[in-house]
Amino acid sequence: MNAVSDATGPLAQLIDMGGPVMWVLLVLAVLGTVTFVYLMLFGALYAPRMTHPLRQLLGQWQAAPSDARP
């Protein structure tokens, strides 16, 4: 691609038509995407794990729900 086609691409056309409002919308879209990726990574990395004490408690609860004490 050359410089002329880069300057007249779809994003440049949107900004030309929308003006400053389009800049705000583009910034909000980028922030939303970054926030989504951050929260997905945070949720995946810091999700509760099936530890040994939790596994034991679940086993007790499945065997006798009223007798299980955390």
C-alpha cells in the first residue's frame, strides 16, 4: 500500500465524517477492548483452584451435606 491509500482508508474516512466525536468513540472502543482482555486474563489467572482442602470438603459435603463443616 502507498501513502495515498493509507490516508484514505476506512478509519481515516470515519474520522473525516465523524470529526471529534469519532475520535472519542474510537478511544472508547480501544479502552473497552483493553479492559475486556485485561479482565479475561485476570479471571483466568486468579480463578479459585481446586485445592486439597477444598476437594476434601466437597467430598464430605457430597457424602453427607448436613455434616460438612468448613
